[in-house]
Amino acid sequence: MGSSSLIDVLAVHADRLDESLPAQRRSSLVAALSAVPDRRDPRGVVHALPGVLATAVAAVLTGARSAAAVAEWAADAPQQVLAELGVFRDPFTGLYRAPDESTFRRVLAGVDADALDDTVGRWVLACRPAADTERRVYSVDGKTLRGSGPAGAQVHLLAVLDQHTGTVLGQVDVDGKTNELTRFRPLLGPLDLTAVVITADAMHTQREHARWLIDDKKAAYVFTVKKNQPRLYRQLKTLPWAKVPIQDETSTRGHGRYDIRRLQAVTCTGPLALDFPHATQALRIVADD
């Protein structure tokens, strides 16, 4: 993954934060980034990897979207900020010297992208306010990064997002949208999903995913069902929806349309049991316009 593409990946975290990097969090970021492996030949290295990465992350959080913009932000940063970001200190002048554009470009192009993204995601998660009593709900979805390459060669990510806070908890690179299935477990595996509800689109409505979430991760799931699961789809269609009361109704108006959505829910046990691992409830949303 190139330096620009990796900056785009980091920007996904920035897009979910309400503020730039405050002073009290800079040292914790540097400490977290010390876990990212340094692939460089140690001979001739001037700038420590955590300092370069922390400076890049700080710049991206303030809006930088290229190696040049990151270097410009670093060049303008006050000495105190550079010190807190672990930047190299010149032993002769005592001044903190920010990396230049070529250093940022070279380091970001060579770093372990998954390790960096996972580390930043965990750090962002640790910086969140203490969780409230609401049940945690995480969404899994794919995203193609605009501007990350020509059509057909753009960077495609599978990400997991905390619905309550908007925090990106993790991302993994995907070799084309059709390969999202194989990246589901690597994405969610490092996270504590105990009592978390995982939502995903129909592509991830897979028996193996359902069993793994319930049996191994102690989570729950809400999956969308389409015709990629034909047997389950037919079962859901034949449930006695006409006898199920409407649980909720919402209406929206926009673009010259007035949409009404009605929600129904039915417990699927006994004669209504579904042929899908651990499925105990079915929801139906009907939209009228």
C-alpha cells in the first residue's frame, strides 16, 4: 500500500473524531505506536518510527491528506508539540527536527499497514469516554477509498464501526469487494465482542459467520437476508407476517418523496424455527412511498 493510500486509511479514523489530537493524548499515541514493527535497516536511521508515525497521525487528524501536507504540518508545529510526538531531537542544537516529506513518504510506504491501522484503531478506542449502559452495536461494511487509484485498482477496506460513537474500531485491506468474506474474522478477531451486536449486509449472512460470532466471540448478530441464502429467504417470506403486529413506524420526507417504514418482529422458535445457526428472531421492514 502506498503512502497516499495509507494516509487515506488513517483519514477514516480522523473522519470519526470530533477534535484534533489534544496535548494529553500525544504521549499515549507515541507509546501505542511503539508496537508497530520497524522494517527499516537500523543503519543510518535518524527518526524513530513511533515519532514519524505519531506526527503523521496528528497531521491527518487535523486534515492533512498527502505526504506533502503532513510534512508541511510538521514543519509548522511548535517545538513542544514535536517533543510530545517523540520527534528526533538534534543533540547539537537541542531543537526537535520534524521529518521531511521524503521521510514521511518512505516510512508510510514501507510500514506494516495492517499493524498501523490496528494500533491507531485501538488507540482511538482507548481514548473514547467511558461507555454508557447502552448495548454496544458494531457495524461491518466495505468501503472503497476514492482517489486511491484508477477504477478497478482502488483500495477497498472492510471496516468495523461503533454505531454509538462513530469510531472506526478496525479496518483490513480487501483484494476486491468479492473477497470481503475471507476478511470478516481477521477484522473482528482481535476485538472483545462479548455481548456486542454485530450488524452486516447480506454478503456476510453466512452460517460460518453466525456460528463463530455466537460460539467463539459470545456476540449476537443482525444480518440482512437476500437471495444469497435461498432456503432462509424462502422461510422468512412464508412467516405469518399478516398476523404480526407493527412494532414501530417512521416517516421521512425528502427529494419530493414521502417514505413510511414499518417494522415487524417475530420470535422464531418451535414450528417457526429458522434453518440458520442461532437465529431466534426475524425482523421485517416494509417501506411505502
